Amino acid sequence: EQKFMAMGNFTMHGVTKEIELPFGVMGEDGNTVSIRIITSINRIEYQVGHNWQHSAESNFLGDEINVRIFLWTKKDKRAG
């Protein structure tokens, strides 16, 4: 697996922050490339549910949200 880091702005719930997104290229076979992204984001930083509290369980919803993306893409056959 080849590892890379993408950097840029990410907007969620009207809040924009600069993030670093680690990703790996799992494999290439001529036409197909597979990419894996595994990271987490803090929902409180983006004001998602920041003022919500469960009535009986104080730790009902964690602040960190896991993000997993597995992507397979193919080269455009029209491109030379």
C-alpha cells in the first residue's frame, strides 16, 4: 500500500476547517485503482449536535466520528 496525505478545506454543517486526509492506494491493475481512506472527525468542531444531551445517558453519543471510504475507479477509456 502506498500512503499519501491530501490537504484542503472541509465544510460540514456550515463550518469550514482545513484538514489533512490520509489515504492509501491499495492497488493498480492497469485500468483500475483502489483507494482506502480511514480517519475520524470531531463532530463538536463542526457544531453537529454540540448542544444536544441525552436525558438519561451523558455519554450516549461520542464526539469522534469514524469515516471509512473504499473507492475503486477506472481510467476513462476515451483518454489516451
